[in-house]
Amino acid sequence: MSRKICVVTGTRAEFGLLRYLMQEITASPALDLQIIATGMHLSPEFGLTYREIEEAGFTIDTKIEMLVSSDTATAVTKSMGLGLIGLADAYARLAPDLIVVLGDRFEIFVAVAAALIARLPVAHLHGGETTEGAFDEAIRHSITKMSHLHFVAAEDYKRRVIQLGEQPDRVFLVGGLGIDSIKRTELMTKDLLEDSINFKLGNRNLLITFHPITLEGQSATKEIAELLLALDELDDTHLIFTMPNADTGGSEISKMIEKFVSTHPKSCVFKSLGQLRYLSCLQFMDGVVGNSSSGLAEAPSMNIGTIDIGDRQKGRLSASSVIHCEPTLGSIRKAIEKLYDPLFRATLPFTVNPYGLGGASEKIVEVLSTHELDCIIKKSFFDIPLSVLAVNT
């Protein structure tokens, strides 16, 4: 009898990473795919990206509305409550054998919390990572403790999941899922891309994504203001913005970006580019700018530079193609200068992505198909041997 594998997805970026894993699950005779779409996928404000799931050929089993029309801390907490209620009902109806989730967002936290109470085993992807500037950090590690199988992107992350007390034989090093997307996607030509986004690329092009820094209150608006000042100095550069996620403070960032684009004809903005257009854009960019994890996990495999601003991604592994800078005009300006420095650009073809070479989807499906599920709900805390602790102190 096939195992029912329920994938829960709440954002455009998350589905982009999950897409080829979902295809592998569908193709496996040992597995049946179920899909729950929630969060930003169902919001007109963020582009109704559940349509991208359906356009990719998948059937969504359940849509769960949870976002309220505000990005305050109170509103996000209320959204989590709505999601918890909807997910509890969905799990009771779908009766999955295993829940699959990715990452560290609040939508995924409630998906796993509901699974915990329903006594459903959870497979967590991309655990063990760190993002010191966002409350995603605490959410990610909390999800790890409520999950039962762990698929991580790097050796450092595997050690961290084990450090959190997870049994080593349930932690699988598979690499980054985003690299699978890059390797499997047939990218658009420049002409097709320009027609699709109704925007002409220039001699210099940058892709900008800036999300709120959720542990730093109002500083995100100050930081995006500094970034926009730096971009305003680039008269010869074409700019493509993608909007921030549904995090606290995201709407103010969106308004500032829209105002900037309205007065800069060599720029454009999208609620969601979708995976195909996003990856197709990357191949023609000089670099990505902002604080998105994609700049660290995917952009290096495209041999382009990344300017990582501030602390949102602080702690993640990064390739030699990543330029870290402070969220100030002067620091961002210097980072842009380095991005275009011929010596730096000469190193980009030799970039090694710390998140691997691809193949994560197949490795994950092999485990999902064969690993024993009957006895994994009850977990024993794995204590690191004292001898190991002594060596590291």
C-alpha cells in the first residue's frame, strides 16, 4: 500500500524548492502525494501563487486561508491561530502517513504543531541552518524538535540538528533543494524573458529582494531606505525587484519599493516572478542584492555575485561569491563597487556552492519510500558523548 505523503507549502519560494521533490513523490510507486496550500499562496496581495502549483501539473487537496490583512505582530499571531485550526481539520480529513515541510516560516511552524498533536510523523527539510536576524531562527529549531526525519543541506547543518538532540540515523545530508531546480529547469531565452516580464534588460542588471528583519523592530524600513539610496546612484543599471514575504513590517517595505519604481523607469517590481522567470532572470543578472536566502543557496550555482545586506541571513554558510555588508549607504555602495570589480568577477566562474551539486530530491524520496514510520513518533533525546564535548571545549 502506498504511503500518503502530505506536503504543506505556504510561499512562492518554498514551492520553488519543493517542486521537483513533489514530482519525484508523484512518480514513485511507493508514494501518493497530497498537497496543502496555505499562507501567501492564497493571498491576492502576494500574487495568488497557488496557481503556480496548479500550472505545474499538481492537484491541491486542501487550501487553508490563514493570512489576515495586516502585517503587525498581532495579525501574524492571529494568522497562526487560523492556520492551526485549518490544518487540524485538513489532517483529520486527509489522514496522511507523513507530513513534509521545508524551512522556518510561521505557516510551517503551525503545520508541524498541528501534526504533533495529531501524532503524525514529520519530515523537515533544510533544518539546522541559522538566521540570526529573524525569528525564523527559533521557529526552525522548534520545527526540528517536533520533526522525526531530517534532510539537511550541509554537513555543518547535520551536526547542528544532532546537537539539538536528534538521532544521527534520522538526519540525512542531501544538499540544497534549490540546486535541483537550477539543474532541471529549462531557462527562458533573454527575448522570451523580456517579453514575459515586459521589461528590457540593460548592460548591467540587478535582482533585488529585501525582507523584514523580524527581530529588529522598525529597523527594516531604515535599511531598505539605505539600499534604495544606493540603488538610486546607479544610473546605468536596470533593477528588478521582488516583493517581501508576509512578515511583520513587510507592507511598509513594499510601499517604499513601489514608490522607488514609480520614479525610476529602469526598474520594475513583481509580487511573484514564479520559479521559471526567477531562475531565468538570474542567468542574466550581474548579481542579486538584499537579504534573501536565495542569494546564498541558489545564486552561487549560477556563478553570479550576491550582496547580502544586514543580519537576516547571518550564520548561513556562504560561497566566495557572496559579499556581506552592513545595512548602511556607505557599506552597500562599497559592496556594489566590489560586485563590479573585474578581479571579483573573474572569480565567479570558479564558485563552489556549499549547498552541493544537486540530487536532493531523489535522495529524499528514497528515504520517504523505505524508512520505518511505525515507531518514529516517540523520540529519544540524543546526548552528545562527553568525550566529544570535552574535545570541543
